[in-house]
Amino acid sequence: DPTSWTKKREDQGISRYAAILQNMLRLPPEEVQAMSQELNKYRLIHHIDDADHERALAKCGWTKEEFRLGRQEKQDEFEEGDDMDEFESVRWRKVRRFSSKVVRTLLQ
């Protein structure tokens, strides 16, 4: 079914983008700012619109305003033993690992 295949690919693209964001957001704010043009290029190439960007930020626990400021107002860390939601599944961890390689490549 072409429609479901397209939807699945879009979802994978957004998850990959969220993983890239998550890795970037671990960097100091000045490094994130320095990478903003590369991030914008990635968004253009992969058709990540503002709504998808905001959804990805939400998955990372950030708001659009926090991202614009380059810092979070509050940071709630995931506690060991907490139930993991679907986003923190094994698949998500694999995407994060892949995206951290992408971020390292961009920084080189």
C-alpha cells in the first residue's frame, strides 16, 4: 500500500530528525547555534516543516521557545525504573546512536 508506506517513511524521517535534535541539544548552546544552518539545510532536504520540528522538539522534552533561547527552563531526567513510553523504545535508542554519528560528522 503506497499510502501506508509513505506515512511510515515520513514517521521514520521525523524520528530520525528528533534523534538528531536530541543529540544536538546535549551540546553547549553556542555549538547548537553554530550548527543551526546545517540543521536548517537538513530540514529543507528532508521536508521537515515547522509542525514536524515542534513535534520533534516535544519528543525531546523541549519547547519551541526553549530551542530558540538555546536552553531549557527545567530539565526532568528520565529516572531508572520509570516506564518508558514508545518513543524511548529500543528502536528510538538505535536511531539516537545513528544520529549521534551524523552530528559528530557535521561537527568535523
